[in-house]
Amino acid sequence: FEPRFEEALLLLGKAGQRIIVTGNENIGYTPIAGLPGIVTMLAQSLSLMGQDRSQKPDLVAVLREAGLASGDTIGLVGWKYLEGEEWDSAKPTFF
């Protein structure tokens, strides 16, 4: 799986759980990528700017749905621009 024009996250969780979080452009590619045991989740905040964000615009909510919680330890590389309506926290953090 190679996200071409938008960002994607690979979450490696407890007990071997593997989740790809991606936006509109790549949501259809993960099932055909041939990656065994992968769960795909839509987070439209990872979509290209100007694309629809009406279904799953809240990246924080998607990460919580994936099992991440306050106090969890993660490793993260990169950055992502978020529109004002995609972010309601005063601090530039997810949790």
C-alpha cells in the first residue's frame, strides 16, 4: 500500500492489530493492497485539501475509535494541515 497524494497512518497495536487510517483518495486501495489482517478506517482530515470532509472529518475521533487513548505512547513522524472546523482544541496536540 502506497498513499500517493494524501497522508495515511499505519497503527500497530496490541496483539498484532494493524490499522490503516487514510482519506478519501486511498480508502478504496487498502482492500486490494493484499495486506493480511489490515483494518481500514476513513479519516477525511487526511484527504487532499478541498475534498469532502462531511463523513469523518475529526481525526481525533477516528484515532479514539481505533483504540488510542490519553496516556498511550506513540511514535509519529510528519505533519498535517488541518482546517479550522477539523480542530477544536486550543493546544496543537491530539489528546
